[in-house]
Amino acid sequence: MFNFFKVQEVSHESKEIKLAKDFQNIPNISKYFKKNTGIDFDDQEVIFKSRITSFCRAHKISSFSSCLKLIYIDQELRQELTDYLTTNESFFYREFHQIEKLVQKVQSSCKNVKILCAPSAQGEEPYSIAIALLTAGVKPSQFHITGIDISLEAIQRAQTAVYNEKAIRNLSNELRSMYFEKKSESYHLTRKVKNQVTFKCINIFENEFTQLPNFDYIFSRNMLIYFDTKTRLKAQKLFTSHFVDANTEIYYGHADLTHMH
Ligand SMILES: C[S@@+](CC[C@H](N)C(=O)[O-])C[C@H]1O[C@@H](n2cnc3c(N)ncnc32)[C@H](O)[C@@H]1O
């Protein structure tokens, strides 16, 4: 079935003509992607088109319509495309003032807390929270963090927890030596931080998300910026349904809040 949609072997010249002809129309694939992930490329048609074109070329798929047919039936390819189109850029201690606020609240509450990071990207944010809580003397048994992201590749990287200098640029030498082991140019996160976080590949708009438990604190930073207003509201409603009670706090990123006004 998979091969059915693959491009036939053609000469280089005719292949170029075919690509030029078949890679003209992207609305359907863009609509499909938006419907499934919430991510809206309407204002970035050129970027979207160029990314999908190189994805198709890399997989020897001859047109956008073939690509669409394939991602309907091939779960693995669909995941690969999602990994390819999502922006997983993040770094440790990003917008740290919010994490500081959380630390103060957890310290003064004395109860065990569950924290959600949606999206977690490659783990930088949930691990930052774990590092900040542990450094403040909060007991490991007092908190647990769930990190979710739609990108499987990002989740796998989060589970590996190996970072480069750029990702940890905001961390002091003291924190680096307390929580990382340096091996050549890479920083390997220690087990005691990794143990505080569980990762899952979940799309917030899919059923699996509703099956997660409720949380005392939710971080959803720098994801809503990729959604249109309607999808943003839908996401916010989904988060509210995971509040433990009226005291649950949700932290959005600065950029998300700018988009909400
Ligand atoms: C720029 S990162 C933000 C990471 C981190 N929260 C931060 O602020 O640094 C945005 C992430 O949102 C994820 N994402 C986009 N749509 C999603 C969805 N529908 N469900 C779950 N994650 C999604 C992407 O895969 C990407 O890793």
C-alpha cells in the first residue's frame, strides 16, 4: 500500500517538471495539519510549502496530495511529519521568574504537588522546574512533573536528557556541576533530576490528553502562539478541565499572553 503512492522512477528532468507541477497546491495538507495539531501556518505559507516540499522529496513522495493520502494511512509517517514541522526550540531557565514563583508556592504549601508541562519540548522546561525545586530544598517525594509534547522526537530527546552548551546557557556553574555530568561537549542530566519527570508523547487535542490526571500547576508556554484564536481558546478550556481545584495555577509564556490580547 505504501509504495503505491511513491514517485515512479523518472528521469531527473521530467521529475523536476513533475515536482514543479504537483507541488503547487498546499491548502489541503495545511488544513489537515492544523485540524490535527492546532498549528496554524496560514500566515507562513512560504515556510510551510518549503518544509513540506523537502519532506516529500526526502521521502520520494511525488505531490502534496500523495503526501496527504499517505499520512492518513501511515501513522509513522504522520508522526515524522509532525516532528518535522514542529518547533521544539527551548532552553533551561527560560522565563525563570515564573518558575521562582512556583517554587515559593510549593515551599509554602507543604502538600505533594503534581505539575504538568504541556508542551515540554525536549525536557528543558520540566527539568528546569525539577532543578529549581530540588535546589530550594523541596523533597523529591513532594512533587512530580509530567511532560507532554506532540513531537515524538522531542520526547525521546527529553528522555535521553543530554544537552548542549546553548540549552544550558542560563545555568550557573554551580547548577551545572550539581545536576549535570560533562562528557566532551555534552551535558548529561543526573538521575535524581530525571526521576522527577515522566514524559509522554501526547497531542493536547487527542483523547489521551483527557485521560491524564488533574494537576496543581500547569505550565503551557510558547505553544499557544502557534494556534489561531479559536484553537487557543479550545486549548485553554482543555487545560482548565485538568485543574485539581480552584487553586490550580496555569502559567503561559510571555509571547502567548501577548497573542491573547
Ligand atoms: C517552542 S516549544 C515550547 C517548549 C517550552 N514550553 C518552552 O517554552 O520553552 C513548542 C512545542 O509545542 C509542541 N506542540 C505544538 N502543538 C502541540 C499539540 N497540539 N500538543 C502538544 N504539543 C504541541 C511542539 O512540538 C513544540 O515542542
